[in-house]
Amino acid sequence: MEPMNPTQLPPKRKTRLDYLAGLGGAASVLCSAFVLSGAPWSLEQKVWVALGLTGTVMVALTFWINRVTGQPAPRQSSNLPFKAIFLAALWEYGSILILMGVVYWLYRQVPEYGFGQGAAFYARFFEGLDFLAWTLGLAGLPYLLASFVWVQGAVEAVGYRHLATRLVARLRPKPKLVADPAPEGPVQTLVLGLLVKAFFVPIMLAFFQDQFSVLLNNVKFLQACWEGGAHLGWADLFHLPVNLIFTLDVGLATCGYLFGLRFLNNQIRSVEPTLLGWVVALLCYPPFRVLLGFYLLVPSEQSFFALENPYLRFFFGATAVLSYLIYLWATLAFGLRFSNLTHRGIIWTGPYRWVRHPAYGAKNLAWILVMAPTAVVQGFSTGSSSAVFSLLSIAAMSGLYYLRAITEERHLGADPEYREYCEQVRYRFFPGLW
């Protein structure tokens, strides 16, 4: 949750190894599912153990990657006495606790999160929030003190204590705490980055909990198949890999949001500055994605199972799994740098070697080659006009992701490295086509 000043950016690395952290995280999620499937623990405990193991492995691999690529965390460079460093860390720690308290209060007030009603979608997030709070309370100050001592420029970097100073400056014309609040730009990045995490962390945790619970059941099912107590069906050959892909994807994404650390040089550098960029991104996630209505008119990802032709069912199923694999591949390439609406480093590897937005291209691949034909076939077979509305909805979703790509490129285009990347990677969604 810490921004990085432009003067502290690590040197450009065209040959990134961040995907190794992604692979390690994926392996950790998978191993956790096999080990925890038979554990006598609650689902919440299993989820947090899996995320803890995955995050630990990804943090360790990212730290190792930084060392082998010439980016070890620098030794202490500040000439400040330890007392001044300790007071700065303590002030930062207190500011973070206060801001987290404000965010928690907002969670309880916003109807979407249904805190008072026990809304099922976010219930496990609130149960896990206590664990996050205890972790932050116990480890927050030691971590901040260590980073202020050992990471170059950490004491001088804009942090949450500067945000607190700016808030005090607005309340009091002549605040006595600090005479010179931090400049507007870094503080704005700090605030927007906090909003990004506050919105996406609950969603990703809820997604992961849902998918991981299914994965645990799938592991038991596969064990039963191995022992002869159950049998695989054709539908299982689709459902099992799709669940695994989505579990790995949201697990890695969740760790990306949670583990932005100075030691890893993966902090937020900038946040999407335009209202349009925020709107088109938020419309792709609950609760906003139902506002336009077209998500409700799109065929489900499994609607092709209703087709009578077995060859069409096989083709659509295989195509869907392929598109989801590309989607996961894109997430793996980020390692611990994944985050919507933010710039945390330019990715040159994985599918990003050929296209700038492989995840969006993969989504459109599934919509164009699976959902759209399924809607047409079902429309002809039933004589219904619903296919027209489904196709229009698919086109609207594709347009929404096109706008996301455009706004992201404008945002990242402020970085010279991304402009160089765009010169070398000329296609947005599909190599050789577009």
C-alpha cells in the first residue's frame, strides 16, 4: 500500500522474471488445495492458510528475483538518527491504523457490503478482516521500522503520515505538526491507491473464497475417482480445469493487491487519473456491472452444454478453456505486480510479448467464439429473438474492455518505458490482427 516516488523507480528490465513468482504462487495454491482438502478446519481457516502460504512464496521469489536482476533492497542511506527514523515509522504506523479504521467504518456503512445484514458474498471477507487487522497491528510497526532503516529513500518518500498532515492542514490554517505538507501529486496517488485496494481486495477475497471452496471439493472428487468411488463425466473435463484456472487467477490477483512492499520494489507508481478510466474499470465488477444491464443478457459461460450437437459442445468447451488459460497466463506474468487501475511496472514477458492486453483479448476470444455462436444456435433452435439482445450485449462488453485498454494505455503512456514497449508490441488484443 506504499507508493513509489518517480525518482526511486528501479532500472528498466526488459527480461523480467516476475512470472516466476506467479508460477510459484500458482503451485502454492494448488499444493494448499491438496493438503487442506482433508484438514479438519473451517473454510475460512483453509482460505487464509492458502493465501498466507501463497503470499509468502511469492514474496520470497520476488525478493530473489530483485536480487538476481540487480535490484536488491539497498542498505541504509539516510543520515537521520535512529530516534528520528523511529518517530517517522511510528507516525506512519499510527496514520495507517487510523485510515484502516476509517475504511472499516465505511465498509460498515455502505449497503453493498451488507455488514449488518450478513450479506453472503462479503461475509467471509469481514471474518478475515479481523485476521488482517491483527496482522497489521502486530507486524506493521516492525515492518515500517525495518523498511525505513534499510530501504533507500523510504523515510523521505511520501507516506500516509503526509496524508494525515495534509488533512490536519485543511482543518487548521497553521498546523503545528509539520510546516510543509507533502506535494499534491504523491498524496493524490496515495489516496487513489488506497481507494483501489479498498474496493478490489474485498471482491478478490470473495472470489477466491468461492473458487477455492469448489477446488477443495474437486480435489476430494478426484481422490474418489482415483479410488474408484466416483467417475469422471464429459462435463467434469470442462468444470474441473475452469475452476482450477479461476482459483489460481483470483488467488494470484489477491496476493498482488495485498503485498505491495518497499522491499520488493512493487509499490504503486501511479493511479489512473481520469474519471473515464475509473468508470469503465468499475463497470466490469460488482456491484456496478449490473447497472448497464447487458451482463444479464449475455449467455452463461456454460450455456453451450444445452446444445444437442456433441461436436459443438466439445469445440466450444475446448475454446473456452483455451481462452481462460491465456487469461491465467497474463495474470501469472504479473507476479506480485497485479492491480487494476495502477502502474506498478511494465510487463514484457508471457503473452505481453505479443499483445498489450492479452487478458482482454482472451475474454473477447471466449465471447466471440463461444458465447456469441451459442446464442445464435440457441436463437435459431428456439425461434427466439433473444439472440439479438445477447449479441448486442456481447458487443457492449467488448466495447467496454476496448475503452479499458485505451484508458490504460493513456495512463501508462506517461512512462517512457511503456512508450518503448508499445513501439515494439504493436498489437493490442490479437497478434497479427488487432
